[in-house]
Amino acid sequence: MQVKPKNPWEGSFENLTGQAGGRAKRVVADVVKAGADDVKKQIFGEAGPAELTAPQQEKVKVDEGRRMATMKQRMKEMDEAIRKAGEERTRKEQESVRVEEREKKAAFAKAEAAKKDPLWKKMLKGSQGSGERRADAGG
């Protein structure tokens, strides 16, 4: 009598899940189908869309059209709000850049004016206080 060696992978997770794979797929498919049927019944009532009468089907179409129109309107409003927010942001950024440029130009103009002052004015500014300068100027 010959002893048959035992496969060490026989009880492995991969083998067990492979054997149960077909059954698991069928169970999952059944669960998904049952869930879809439940959702369909909740949305359309007990009768599905094909089982509705003509007036009921017309009402469903009208309601769907109304929902689509409302959704389109809301999407347009959101797009407009996003566009306005973007324009406002760019306008503020441009305004801040303009303000910075104006400040730089003013500082540069002030520095240039200070360079053009005669030497005696610069010396007076440094040596006397503002009250003394006014008194000397006659004010």
C-alpha cells in the first residue's frame, strides 16, 4: 500500500474561495436583483414602469420632465454663481495688483523728489525740529 502525499495547499484560503466562488457569485447576483426590485417598487409603487397604465405612465413622464427641468435650472444657477465668483476673485486680484503698483509708484516718486531737494534743504531737515523750521520760515 502506497501512501499518497497530502497537498499542503489543499485547505488554503485561495482554494477554498475558488471552490466557493461560483456559489458566492450566484448569491450576490440574487441579492443585487432583490435590492433592485425593492428600489423599483419604492420608486414606482408595486407596479413597475411597464405595468403602469397609460395615464400613470404619462404622469411619470411629466414628473420626470419636471425634475429634469428643475435640475437643469439649478445647474445653470450653479454655473452662473461659479462664474460670478471667479470674476469677482479675478477682479479683486487685479485691484490688489493695481493698488500695489500705485503704492510703489508713490514711494518711487517720493524718493525721486527727495533726491531732487537741494543740499541746504536736506541739511535743514536733519538739523532742526519741525517747530524750528516753521519759526525760521516765518510761520
